[in-house]
Amino acid sequence: MRQKEAQQPACHVSYEAVVMGGSAGGFKAYAAILSALPTDFELPVLVVQHLHPGDDGSFARHLARVALHPVIEPCDKERIERRQVYVAPANYHMLVERNGTIALSLEGKVNWSRPSIDALFESAALAFGQRVIAVILSGASIDGAVGMRAIKAAGGLTIAQEPATAEYPVMPQAAIDTGAVDEVLSVEEIGRRLIELGARKSQIGV
């Protein structure tokens, strides 16, 4: 059973960024969403996918073939820009700093993962507060559930892929089970919802 669907956030909220997390089966979900976002979608999208330690940027390159926005693996201290997709490099946590930059960290694994979805989401909650949208997608671990609670506590909007539509439902279901997910949608619905929410003027200073 779905939780709340496509509810309107408070009218004063304008979003600064989208953070997304996935693992097994995540590429298909990311591809469906990112290929649906038009070129005038301004919100930056920060992506954590559980990668093999030997990944040499191939995941980001594959996403770049289907996304309508530039897809890059950021450098440490790189400034977050509009209309960009940032993919966490293998073996690095990707964090958001309060000054609007990205930090890459070699700190220990979180939920047996580096990069960790929880690490990105928790940092985004601190940096953006209510002005962030968090999306959790297909995966076979519980990484992201704690981060979704942090986003929800900060007032951000939380979205999970409908588990029945996920190749691996464990990850979105774990997030839903926390009670911190606002909307449960298919990937096609997530794409449309992000377009709707992105129409609210971004306040990011770039």
C-alpha cells in the first residue's frame, strides 16, 4: 500500500537541490528519472550509487548517455551548480557543505558502503534544511533509511520508489518503514513530480 502521494508542500518552500540514492537495480531507475528531466530543470541533482571499488567513472559515463544534463564526478570542494548531475566517485563519501560546495571523504564505510547514501542525505539535511528533496530508489540494503529520517526532520521532502516497481525493493521499503517518507511513487511519477517541484524558483546562489 502506498503512503501519501503527490501532496503539495507548503507554498513558501522553494527547493535548492535533489539528492538521490540507489544500489542494485539503481541504474535503470536513475536513467528513467534523469532522462525525463528537461534541460530547463534547474535544480542540481546529487547521486549516490553503491559502486564497485574498481569503478573508474563508468557509472557516471553511462548516466551521461541518457541524462539531458551534464553528469560529472565532482572534485573535492567543487561548487554545486544548477542544471548539473553530480555522481559520487567510487570509494568516496560525497557530502554537501553549508557553503554550497561538495566534500569528498575517505572516512569509514557507513552501512558497509562508501559512498554512502546516509552520509549524503544527512549532510544535505544540515546544508539545505527544508529546501532539499530526497529520493531513494532500488537497492538491496538499508542504506538511506537513516538519511531519509534526517531529511524529514529538517523539513525536506522525502520520496521513495514504489517497492513493487523496484528491481530490488529492500532499500525503498526500509526507508518507507521508518515512517519518514512523504510520497511513494513509480520512477515515472518521480520524474514528473521533480519537474513540478523544480518549477519553484531555486534559491541556490549560483
